[in-house]
Amino acid sequence: MRSIDIHAHLTPQCFWRTTEGGGDWHTIGRQQDARGRQYAVVGGRRQELPPRARWTPEERLADMDSLGVDIHVVSPYSGFYNYDLDTTIAAATSRDANNEIRDMITSWPDRFAGLATLPMQDVPAAIAELERVMVQLGFKGAMINDQVNGRTLDDAAFLPFWKAAEQLGALILFHQGGGTMVSSRLPRYHLPNTIGNLAERTVTFASLVFGGVMDACPDLKICLSHGGGYTCYGIGRMDRGWQSRPEARQHIPQPPSAYLRRFYYDCIVYTEQALRYLIDTVGVDRVVFGTDWPYDMEFDWPVSWILSLESLTQDEKEAILWKNLERVLGL
Amino acid sequence: MRTIDIHAHLMPQCLWKTVDAGQVWHGSRYEPGAGLGAVVRDGKRIPIQSPKLRFTPEERLQDMDAQGVDVQVISIHMPLVGYDLEPAEGRQLARDVNDEIAAMTRQWPTRFAGLATLPAQDVGAAVEELERAVTTLGLEGAELDTVMQGHTWDEPQFLPLFKAAEALGAVLFFHPQPQDNLVLARTDKYGLANSIGVPVEDALVVAALIFGGILDACPALKACIAHGGGPACFGMGRMDRGWQVRSEARLHIQKPPSTYQQRLYYDCITNSEAALRFLIDQVGIDRVVLGSDWPFVQWDPSPVAWVQGLQSLTAEEKSKILWENLEQLLGL
């Protein structure tokens, strides 16, 4: 029995080190409030960092041991996507963060695998960095936002990126960064996260499917975090839209539900009934273990939670906890 | 055995008479074009997606007979709601619509019930019109958008409206804009504003009512959310987690949001049996009611037949959805 976590972030030590004495990490600064809470300052925005974001790899490993998590497939903190900054800055922060993950993999090859961050505002630069991490650093793929400065990933400009990811065998994990579509509508009650993330992920599924990306790249490996948001629950209305609207059929010959099994989905849906619904809709071979370490929205004691679920068979639990990711990532 | 449909739209005859004469109806005008043309208002095109949108009440009754629907609870097609108008004109639009719906319910009292349009851009006027609609016109309540000119219903200025609805025993039916909603901020392609934006708006209004403390402030409020409340019930676990870990989510409510979802009603337009079963299991069978989205959904053969044919529902559950719950809620 193993457990492999696809959804575990890193706020790189190089950020903490270079900002320690008030310096900046490629223009990104750090502030501390009166209660000692830490903030990254990115392009003028203050982004709160949780206490565990500062932990060293050794401290992370101790926490993983406590949680019963064997492997973190580490991805950089989404607050450092930096798509709205100069490409040179985003390329530099991407290289630094990715190199640090490479060092973690080198030191603890049984405990860490890597997903890169990429300067997606510059498609050739993003492809170059993806090639570097896949070919030279031994990564498994990359994590990107649901949109790049307002453009969804079905925009024709990104097709070379998708072709490169497909050819390199890179798994692309989708994860929001910055605000969501709910932020400007209803910024209260944490809804930009608790509804917005799920809405963004659903639009990402739909953009890649309706936009024909999944047909153009039949071997592409995509993982949608947060269980794919509302995708599995809302697929019926997407099918109806495809049946009734010509613009929905522009690129795809099959209804969107036919593409559900082309994606992977992490298991961060919080309730047993929702996880059961996800499994029953997309198939258990498509659901993978993820925890959202080290943020407050991670779910508590994730391994024992999965193990305790009465509506899942032992085979289903093992598929989710490790077998699916072992197969998909070759771990 | 009866069937009562909470979700049935109207483009009023008073609109058609005016725009067909080339005149402007409270900011709306008709524009011929592809298909059946469009009504244009506030700079936006509302395509006429079905010839049934022009139906007279008599033609509508024939269509209801064909679909096995005994009672339609009529509400305006939401793009016409007119929150953008000056308050005086918004009030007049609401009166015109509500008078027409009331006339339908008077002429065919066993076939039609009504939900009013309210000029929510002026909360005082909205309260007055709701009182008139319920006490004078005999309507069952009102239909509200999921957002009012960028304002959400959890904002304190709207509380008098919810207090009034509670005191009147009026049902509030929340329904988003199908073509103009928050998904447009992300993408305008593939009809996703409708297929994703509509249910996301439904989920957001569930969240606004719960997290905003409105259900605590108005414990007897009767509210129904269109399209099964969107994916609110499926995503409730994440809202509960947000409530656990963020003080801003606990600002108005002392209990997790999932404990409030059984306080709302939801229509059965979930687009799949599995989703409807999930909704029932989360919110309780007493909270799910028949909706057809007339005339926008091409049911084959009818919304009633769809519910009746579902394998995973008991006969008692089907009766509750088809009529018992709405009979009780609306006193029909």
C-alpha cells in the first residue's frame, strides 16, 4: 500500500531566503504583519502565505509521514504563476522554483516527484521550460492556471503548447491562481475559492473539450484539480448545450460527456457522496489522490479519510491512493 | 394525481403588441434577423429561441395539455426583468407584467398561478409591488434574478424585501440570466454562458442566501432555486470546508452551510437522473419540485414523462416532485 499525492504545493525556499533581509526574489517581496503572518508581494498584490508554506523539505517529509503520504508530486505555489508580470521575471521564477523541486527529487527520489510552473504568457518560453524540466530534470509535467491573462487554454495560440505537452508525455495539472470569476461578483464568505475554483475548473474542462484540444491531441494527459469542479455533476447540461446549439458542435463530433474519461480528477471533493458520484461518472481509474497541502482548504487526514469510506471497495481505494498515479506517472 | 410546474416563462402579450407595432416596450424593441429575430434591450440581444414565446394563453394551454402539465406557475423570461431601468419605468414594467399574469390566473384559475416581476432596483417599490401582487392580484410570490445590477441578495439593502416576502408568505423563485452571467467574464464561446454559467449562478445564489444569513434572519422565507440550484449540493462540501477554515465565511452563520440547504426548494431540472437522485439525497425529497423551463427545453416527450420514467425514484418521490410539494408550498 502506497499513497501518491498529485496536489501538494511548494513555496520555494529560494523565495524565503532571498527575501529574508528585505530583499526581493525577481521583484517579488515579502511582508510580515503584527501577528507574524507572512505575505508575498507579487506585482503589488499582497498574498497571505500559511505557516507551513515556509517549511523545509525535511519538515515537509515529517508531516507527510504523519499524514501517511508517501510521495508528494510537488508543484510550485500558484500565487507565483506570474503570468501578468514580464516574461523574463516569470521565466526566472519558474526556473528557480523548478530547479528547487529538482533538488528535492534528487535528494529524496522515493518521496518527491515534480510538476513545473511555466511562463504561460509566452508560449515558446513555456514550451522551452517544459522541455527542460521533462528532458533534463525528470519531471512528470506541469501545473498551470485555468486562464492566462484572461485567455482560456483553447485559444489557438496555445495549440503548440498542447502539442509539446502531448509529445513530451507531460501531465498538465489545472489549478487556479489569483482571483476567479466569482471574485468580482461576490468576494465575501470565501466564495471566490469555494465556488469560483470549481466554476473555473468546469470552464477549463469545457474549453478543452468544446474547443477541440482533446481531439487535436489524443494522447494529452490532463488532471483537473478539486475533482474537476462541477464537471461531473454538470455534464448533463453541457450535453444538452451540445445537442441544441450549433456553436457548441463547431469542433467536436461527440457530446462532451464522451470526453469525461479523457481527463484525470483529484479526489478533493470533501464528501463521500460527492466522491462516489465522481467515481461513478468518470470511472475509478480516472480519480487520483490529492490533498492541497499545505493550505487551509486541504482535507483533514486524507489517507485515513479515503481508507474509512464505506461506499468504496478496497480496490477503488487503492486505485485512488496510488495505483492510478503509479501507472499514469510511471512512479 | 396532478402536475404543477414552478418553472415556466412568459414573454407577455403586452410586450409583443408594443414591439410588433414598432414601438419600444420599457426599453425593449424587436429586431428581425436570423431565426425568429430578437428582442434587443439594454444593448443586448435576446434571441427568440422558440415560436412558443409568442403563444397566447390558449395556445400555451394546448401545449401544457400535450405535456401533461396541469398548472404552470408563470414568471417572466428573465432577460426582460428590467433592473437597468429608471425606478419609475421599472415599476411600470412590473405592473404591466404582473397585471397580465394575474389576468391569466383569473381566467384559468385551475391552470395558471403566477410569480411577479419586481423593480428590485428600488427596494421600497419592490416591496410595494410584491404586496400588491400577492394581496391584490393573488400571485404566489415573485421571480428574482441571481444578481441585481451587480449587487447580490446578501447585501443588507435587500433585507426588507425578504422580510416582506416572509410576512406575506410569498415564494421567491431565483433564476439567472441565460445569456448574460458571470461565465462571460471568462469565455463567450460554445454556449458555455448557458451550459455552465446558468448553474454556477444558481449555486451562487444558494450561497448568497445561506452565507448572507438571510435564512436565519427570515426563518419562514420560502425560496426556490431554478435548475436544481445548479451544482450547489454537489459542491456543498467545499463550502462547508470554507466555513470551517475562514472567519469571513462564518460572519453571518453559526452552523455549516450544508445544514441550511434543506431550507430551500429546488426544481428538478438537473439534466440527468444521477444528478437529480444526488440532489434529492442531499436536500430531501420534500424540497424538490417539478420545473420544465418552458418553452426552452425540448422535453421528449414531456417533463412529466421524464420524472415518471426515472428508475431510481419511488412512486411517492415522484408524486412529491410532480405536485405534492408545490401544492403544499403554494397552497394550490
